Amino acid sequence: MNRREYFDSAAGDWDWTHHRDTEDRIHHLIDSFDINRGENVADLGCGTGVLFAHILEKIGSHGKILGIDYSVEMLKEANKKWLSPGGPDSVGNVFLISSDAKSLPVKGESFDVVTCFAAFAHFEDKESALLEMQRLLKPGGRVYIIHLLGREELAKHHRQTGGPFVDDTLPEDREMEKMLQNVGLTKIEITDSPSLYLAKAEKPGSHR
């Protein structure tokens, strides 16, 4: 079973098995980010839309979320909540597409923010994914790469989980900083602590 097959098979129970106890932590994280009313956010590796409610609180009804994931079954779960008429969280400013992170069918400089939650370690081509994040951002746009485990914790967790994730890791801080710089991002901040990995960066310029 490869990564995509695993995520497809786990999609139906994903929120319950992985995020029933993380809502408060996610809320506080997103609340601390520089995301503003009316902005457009691309959520890369969005899964079932775990971040959507928290992002919508920040952007309001005039902003938009584009959820991107390569697992069709994950997107089906997100669709049930956010796009289906009568869904529990159905709204009109969430959109979904299926795509691999290394080549996104999305116009460049279209987003104020790119979020990537609990997904970056799983990307096989991390440099291409970062380049795509940079391409999607408007000048002055921000990127947030998030895991709710530190780098070593996450590596240990994936080794114990085994299967397609056994070798899925995050780059060391210096390597990550260099990768972000190489794609043209600046103002880089990396937090690697128990129960949190967060890499923040910005595309040079200003559109505000």
C-alpha cells in the first residue's frame, strides 16, 4: 500500500482517529497566524478540511479557501462537510481540487497565504512542493508548514507506524531554511519543539 492508498482507506474515520483532541491546539495556532479578513488561502494537503473552520474565522465571508489534496477519498470527506448542500459546515467560499503537491493546476500569485498541515513530511519531492507554494503566493504572501509533533517525535512516530510512512521525515532546520531560501522565500522562522513543528516564511514584496 502506498501513501495515497493509505490516505484513501483511512479517510472515512480520519477526523475521529487523528483530530478529535486537537481542535483547541489548531485553533490557537491558526489564530496566531497572519491571516486577515478577505484573504485567499490555499491549504496544501488539506485532507478532510481540518483547518477550514479555523481559517474561515480569520478570513470571513469575503475570503476564499482552496483545499488541495491528492487523496480523492479525503476530498470526498471534505466535500461532505463544506460543499454539499445541507452539510454540517457547508459554506460558499471553500473550493477543492485533487492534485499532487509538486505540480499544482493553479494560477500563480493568487493567494495571500499557503498552509500545509500534517502533510509536508509525506511529500516525496519537498523542494518542488516548496517551489509551488512560493509560486501560488502573491508578493508579501505567507506560508505556514505545521506538524503537531517535533521533527524527532514525528520521525519516531512514522518509524513505529511503519508501512508507507516509515521513512517520512522533516528536514533538519538548516536544510529546511536553505530549501525555503532557494525557492525565494524570506523572513524564515522555524520552531521545532516537543509537540510542534512550525516553519514560517514570506514571499518578498507587498500587496497590502
